[in-house]
Amino acid sequence: MGQILQGKPVALALSQQLKERVADMRRQGKTPRLAIVRLGEAPDDIAYEKSAIKCCRDHEVDVQSIVLPAGTGEEQLLAHLQAVNDDKQTDGCLLLKPLPPGIRESKAAEALAPQKDVDGITPGSLAHLCGLDIAGFPPCTAQACLEILDHYQIDAAGKRAVIIGRSLVVGKPLAMLLLARNATVTVCHSKTKDLPAVVREADIVVAAMGRARLLGAEYFRPGQIVLDVGINFDDQGKMCGDVDFAQVEPIVAAITPVPGGVGAVTNRVLLKHVVDAAQRVLG
Ligand code: NAP
């Protein structure tokens, strides 16, 4: 039986550290502050916004919601992002995506100041991930995977890591983060040949495809660490990951559940980035 790498203990440990750091900052007269920018009324965005607001309030971090109508034009959005950049009280900004049609995500990403880019969407944050000496943050989901490895004292150095998925939100940034931890990284995608054979070679497997339970027993071997980033819903409407947990958990050394794994850590990472951004301002 594999060890279940639950996200909750990781989130609780991060919460404890964050509460201490925020209390210390508040004693110095600084309260970290997050701005959340939402366009339109998409239910997923509203749910994520609510959970981020609750997380901020639980940790005494200030939070401001900037809600713009779905029909907002690109120029107007860029002006709002510039106002966030200019606001000295605001340390971090979360722009909820996907953006409505007609707004180029690349333009929005370029408009935000990398030092306030707490979910790693700007070109500056990508450059930071690649090791350049530029302010920025990794995307929260990618960083949440590292927080899980750290909490459970899993050292990636020298290990073969296989990431399935090459998005800018998860796969590519995580490849850079694991490379920086001295793992040997392979990134797979929909055109990868013989995916089961490639995945079986890994010591650490990260599934970030968005395909419900696609990775069954034939992809795995004993001794592997499996991080399942996927959030999917099966035919019965039940939330599940990219890995078939029931088949794979008895085979591997350790695995994150869905729900309750990586997703349970992501908003604490967001908060950590806001507090880090505020710390940079304090010096
Ligand atoms: P995405 O942009 O749709 O990217 C999916 C990636 O998976 C692509 O690179 C795609 O390859 C690859 N892929 C799809 N089907 C494949 C297959 N059959 N074999 C091999 N590769 C395949 O998705 P994303 O935004 O990265 O999200 C991935 C998953 O993570 C989703 O389930 C999402 O809901 C979840 N997620 C979770 C969190 C969290 O907090 N836990 C946060 C963000 C996302 P190509 O590039 O070749 O198309």
C-alpha cells in the first residue's frame, strides 16, 4: 500500500508559519494585501475568489476584490492592472483566468508587475523560474507540488521526474522547479510515444493532463512517488484526478489523493507568495 500524501497537513504547517510571519509584519506596521481581479461571473472564478478571500481573512491578510463586467475591454483591464501596480498598499495581484474572449492573456500578463505577480503569469515570473535574477513567483499549483515534497521530506535531487502535461500553469513551471532541485526532468504531452514506458521509468511522476483516471496500473511500478494535479469529474460527477487511484495506490510508494492532495495546498501557496511580496517591500 502506498503512503497517502494528504494535502491538509501541508496546508496546516504552511498556515502556522504564515500566521507567525503576518503577526510579525503587523507588529512592524505592515499588513500584506492581495488584490483579486475578476472579469465576469464565471462560477469557477467566484468559487476560487471566495476560497482565496477566506484564506486571506483567516490569516489576517488584507484582500480586495476588483470585479469588472464580462464585457470589459482589454485597454480597461490593462488600466486596472496598472492601478494595482501603482498602489503601494497592494503587495500581490491574482488575475482570475481564463479571461473572456477578446482579451489577450499575454497582454494582461505583460501589464502586471512581476513583483506583484503572486500566481506566476508574467514574462518576468517565467524568467525568474528559468533562473534569471528577476523578481517573480512560480505559479501556485506548481509550487504546491514542491511544498508537498518538502513536507514529506522527499528529496528530488538525482531522481528521474516525469511530468505529464506542458501547460504554462503546471507542467512547464514545475519542470523548471524540479530541475532547480536537481531532478532529471522529462516533460510528456499528447504526442509522447509509449507514455506508459516513459512514466514507468520515473522516480517521481507528476500528472497534470486533465484526463479523468487515464493513468492506470500499466503506467506504474513499485517505489514511485506520484503527485496527481488533475482535477476532473467522472461520469457520475465525482471529482477525481488523472491517476486511477484505486488501481495505482497499491503499487506505488506514495501518492496524493484527489480531492485532498495538491489542490488543498494551492491557496496557502498563494498566501505565502503575498506574504513574500510584502516582505520584499518591508526589506
Ligand atoms: P491544459 O492546459 O489543458 O494542459 C494539459 C496538458 O496535458 C497538455 O500539455 C496536453 O498535451 C497534456 N495531455 C492531455 N491529454 C494527454 C494525454 N492523453 N497524454 C499525454 N498528455 C496529455 O491543463 P492545465 O491547466 O495544465 O491543467 C491540468 C490539470 O490540472 C487539469 O485537470 C486542471 O484542472 C488541473 N489543475 C489543478 C490545479 C490544482 O490546484 N490542483 C490547478 C490548476 C490546474 P498537449 O500540450 O500536447 O496538448
